[in-house]
Amino acid sequence: MSHPETIATAIRIGAPASWAQAVAAQQQSNGRFLAATDEEILAAYHLVAGAEGVFVEPASAASIAGLLKAIDDGWVARGSTVVCTVTGNGLKDPDTALKDMPVVSPLPVDPVAVVEQLGLA
């Protein structure tokens, strides 16, 4: 694929420089390459944030999306111990996080107003 389009901009590479090494590692480990849609990547992005409190960029969430696909396909058994490398911090791509944020109204600098807004009064 010469010009891939994906929300995961850090892995939007048509011809990776280390492709031969990746294929060799895949073959030696009896591994797989899996494609993930933007929707699957975003679902994994939200899952890791909600379940683990880890803010990753979409490219890092792609590894989790791939794992979820491998589990659904029966290639990885549920309950298996698996490591997903998620080195890309979400601050590398804040626009993705901001797209899902609700619009908020500013509050006055007043603790009472904040307590009321949070429904704690």
C-alpha cells in the first residue's frame, strides 16, 4: 500500500524501512500481521484509557486492536498472558482525544460554582 490513510498517523507508512526484518520476525515467531480499522483502533484507544488509565496515541492502540482481533479470531486464547507495547503517549496526538470530549462551559473562579456544577452541593 503506497499511501495508507489511518487515524494512527505514527504508523501511516506505505513502505516501512524495516519491512524485511518485520517479516523475518513474524516468520521466526510464527506470528501474524493483522490490519485494524480506525474504528477498531479507536475502540482499543478508549478501552485502554478506561480500563487502565493509560493515555496512548492511536498508533499504540493499534497493537491492542490487533490483540482483540486475534482473540476474536481464536488465534489467542482468552485469559492468555500477552504484552502489548504502547510506547506512544496520547499527548503526541491530542486532537484525537479532543474530538471525543464534550463541549464544556467555563465556570467562574469560585469553589462554590465548581461544587454545584459537579453536583456535590
